Amino acid sequence: MSVNLRPSQALRLWQNVALAEANAGQPDLSHRQAAILLTIYLDPPPHTVRGLAARLNVTKPVITRALDTMGAMGLVQRHRDEADRRNVLVRRTIEGALYVERFGDVIISQARELPT
């Protein structure tokens, strides 16, 4: 599927989604946190702190801080890898899956309202 948007339309879509999220009272995620969350939910598991840090080209403490915030929101969970205790695995949660699905629905809804 191909989507053809002019830059102004793409920016308007991004603005409308951000406004919809702010007005809906949804948890505020930074761009980095959103990138981490979408990576966890859209890319196949397993996900590790080390792997996420490499994927986003940031340090492990950056990922850990983001996961702390998202964990407090119930969007992800962490646990030690029993096979290799040095690894911290990141798990999806039902609340996180619902958040990501709802976010996708908001994007679709806002895209449909874009002027042509």
C-alpha cells in the first residue's frame, strides 16, 4: 500500500494526531518513548534493553529510563532472561497492545479527515 501525502498534509496529520491525543487525556510519550513502544509492538520479539538501544542508536540507560516510564504506565514489562541473566527482556502487555491499537485507530481517523 502506498500513501501519497504532500509535506504539508503529513505535518497536518501529525499535528491532528498530537492534538487528538492531548485532548483525549492519553499518557504523554516523548518521540523516543513512542519509537521504543512501537518497536516493541511492531517488530517481532524478543526485545532486550541492549537490542533496543542498538536499534535506536542510544545508550542502555536511555532505554531503561524510557522503559521505567512506560512500565509505570503499564505499557510494557521487563524481566531477566533466564537463559542469559545478563539480558533484560521487554514484554508487551495487554494495556500496551490496546494503547498501540487505539493510537493506530486515531491515526487512521485523522488521516481520513485530511483535506485533499
